Amino acid sequence: MLHLRLIVPGSRTDDVLRLLETTVGVTHLVVLDGAARDPRGDVVMCDVAREAADGLLSGLRGMDLDRTGSIALENIDLSLSRRADRAEDEAPGEGADAVLWESLADATHEESTLSATYLAFLTVATMIAACGVVLDNAILIVGAMAVGPEFGPLAGICTALVQRAPRLAWRSLQALLVGFAVAMAVTVGFSLFMDAAGLFHAEDLAATRPNTNFVYRPDWFSFVVAVLAGIAGVLSLTSAKSGALVGVAISVTTVPAAANAAVALGYQEYGQAWHSMEQLLLNLAGIVLAGTLTLTTQKLLWARKDAGRRAR
């Protein structure tokens, strides 16, 4: 269940209540007349089944409530109520399958914004991966994958393509390109510093490296894994199962490939740097392709379910 809190101008309260009362999956309706002060209006609260929330939010925005008042939605961790159980049973579909497009757009907007924190995480992850590729240490590679925040912009691009949101697409692409450019540039400097300190050696990069040589040897398996990771990542976002994102983060070699390219550039190993960039681009393309197709499929399936419900 989700908790919905609205601030409604007094002139629109009856219209909002009518929408809430006729929406299947809404329960625990509360109205506080004149309780809101900024903006002024009535406070309306209710609980709504997740699978009914997206249509309800669209209806509320259709009333311009996002402009004249306020719409706030949050998850309910525990709800002990027979009315809530009945509301979930009556709502169409399953809550785990429902996509809250407004919530997804908001989440990807936040995660895909080019910020100092985003750059710091991506840069640190790339430097950790640089240590991993030079030492041929798979544990460091996995750690770098988990730290990297690049799935946020990738999810933003997928969402923007499906929702036809050019601003979100540009913001996400900017975060992705600038983020990797800055992270790799800093990692080149980091590699040269580590070499000067005697901690990195050119022969380590040229060695066989059985545990980490996959980061500069792109193949179809790399693309297949990226596609599967893209599907899992998008599903984890749309179903609010964010814990699965950790598994997505450590299943693709975006950050390690960027790190290997940076170290190789520092040692002027341009062939290995190029192959690492191929691995990076292959993984990025696979995730975006799979994520976009997954969101499109979810949108079509849910639209079909909604159309079937309205026809009954």
C-alpha cells in the first residue's frame, strides 16, 4: 500500500474526493478542512493500492493539483487493516507488477543528475577498479562495480526514451559522458602517481591477468550479461525492489573497463585502452537496449490490463 497526501484548493476538494471515492483500490480517506497553510487549502489523505496509484496520479495531475496544491506519495511499510487488504484485492493486477511512472521519473531524475557526489562516487569506483586490474584482484573489481553509480543515468536514458522526455535524456547522457570522462581523466593521473610511487608497474598491465583480463576482451557474452543486467535493473526500480540493484552493479564491467582504459592510456598501451572502451560501450549499449525494451513491455502490458478493467 501507498499513502497519498494532498493539499487541495477548497474549490477543487469535491472534485478530488469524487475521484478518490470512485477509484478502485483507495481506502482510509481523511479530509481536514482548511488545515493547510502553505499553500492554503484542505488536506486530503488516503491509502491506495500500488497497482491503482499510477492512474490516480494521472487524474490528480489532470486537475492541475501539482500546480495549485501538492501531491505527496510514500510507501507504507506495515498496514494492518482489512479495508486495506480488500482495496488491494479489488485493484487490478499485482502491486509488484505496477509501474509508478511519476515515481520512476522522479527517481531517475535524482539519480541521473550530474553532481559532485555522483562524480566522486564514479571517480573513486574507477580508481578502486584501477587497483583491481593492476593487481589482478577480482575482489577489488567487484567492490568497484558495487560503488559505481552509473546505473542511475542509464535508467534515466531508458525512462526518457519510453516516456519521450528529452530533458531527462539529455541530463542522463550528460551525467554518463561527463562522469566517465572525469573519472577516467582522474584515474590516468592516479595511475601515473601510483607508478611514480612504485606501486603500479607497466609489466603488471601487460601480464596475463587471468582474473581480470575480461575487462578488455569484449565478446558476445559481455553483451548478453549487460542485457540481462539491464532487465534486472529496470525491474528492480519499477517494482521497488532496490536490493536487486546491488546484483546488477556487480554483473557488468562498465567501471572496470573504464579503469583499465585509463591505466592503459597512462602507460600508452593504446590497443588495450581501445579494447577496454569497446567493452565499456558494449555494456552501456546492452543495458540501455534491454532497459528500454523492458520498460516498453511493462507499459504495454499494464495499458492492456487497464483497458481490460475499464471494459468490464
